[in-house]
Amino acid sequence: MSFRSSVNPPLPPIANKCLRRADEAYARQK
């Protein structure tokens, strides 16, 4: 399950970039 899919409201590009980085780190931890 993606970390991003739990975020409902659309985010600005900067937040999206941060989330993507967090998502990659989150996936790597599993």
C-alpha cells in the first residue's frame, strides 16, 4: 500500500515531491 494513497486532498508540487521521497523511504523500510 502506498503512503501517498492515504492523503486525500491534492497537494502542491513541492509537497508532492517531499511525499514521493517519503514514499520511497517507506517502501524501502518494508
